[in-house]
Amino acid sequence: MKINLRFFASVRELVGTAQEVLEVAEPVRTVGEVRSLLIARGGSWASALAPGRALRMAHQQIMCDADTPVFDGDEVAFFPPVTGG
């Protein structure tokens, strides 16, 4: 399963990349599970995506919550509540 990831603003700065293709052997069912997989990397990933951190998520370019289902080839994005131009 492949999920296209996008990171914006301070999240991008913390994780050091604007985008990535996440390939997982086991299916990931929700946006929250994607976030948990990334947090498990530790270090700046855990800090940037920590459960208590104010963070917005989008699935297929639409704002979503952690329970939103994901499928192979989908896009998931993470960003702070307010981003500047």
C-alpha cells in the first residue's frame, strides 16, 4: 500500500521534507493510523506529529479527522492550524 504524504509550514520544517511516498506492507485503515506510523519513527517525527500537538490533517485535499479512511494511492497532509503565505 502506498500513501502520498505532504507536510506544510512548521511540520515540514520539523520533519525535513515537504512530501514522501509511504509504503507499508500491512494496510493502513485511517488517517490516524498513518499519523501513528509516522510518530513511531521517533525523533523529530514524534515531536512534529505528537498526539497533543495542535495539528490539522487533510485527506485528498479535504480537511479530515483521524477516523477518515485511507486507501492505496491516497494523499494525506499534515500542517499546523494556521499557515502563512
